[in-house]
Amino acid sequence: MTPKTQPELQGPERSLLKKLHLASLVEGCTLVILTCIAVPLKHLGGYPQIVAVMGPVHGLAFLFYAWMVINTASGGMWRKGQVARLLLLAFIPFGTFFNLGMITRRSAGSDALDI
């Protein structure tokens, strides 16, 4: 069985994937900061202000990430399993970082190994 290769991406698709890559990085970093730094500082150190700031920042980053996933999926760039993976891993700290390889491979035009 030979792996399927994706057709060469045009300018708009490549631009969407670059934006998705950036959104994935931002969403992942804000989630890690929120869950690994801000929440422990709130509960262990008594600094609730950090969560009050990082919560909305992460919320906006997540909305932008989800919007970018929907934009790229509506263009037919991802299969259903890939869209599910992109969205589900956004709820796990460090999860979106695992999606970066899949996004990079798609941007390069080969994602035959992905779900």
C-alpha cells in the first residue's frame, strides 16, 4: 500500500497553516502558563491576580486556535480524525505541541502517517 501524498499547497492554504501553527504555539504556551504557573501560584502562593489575567488571555488564544482549526478544516485540509485530534489535544497541557509536527508535515505537503 503506497502512502497518499497531498497536492502542493497554494498560497492561501499555506498561509492558513502558518497561522494555525502560530495559534497552536500561542494556545499551548498560554495553557501551560495558566495550569503550571498561574493556578499553583493562586492556590499555593495566594496570588489570584495571575489567574485573573491569564484566564482571559488563554481563553482568547483558545478561541483563535479553534477558529483557525475550523477555517483550515472547512477548506478540506484535514480529515475528521485529524480535526478531532487538533481540538482534543488543545484541552491537555502541552497537547497542542504534539500537533505542531502534523501541521508542519501538512504544510510541507506530506501527512500520510497521520490519523
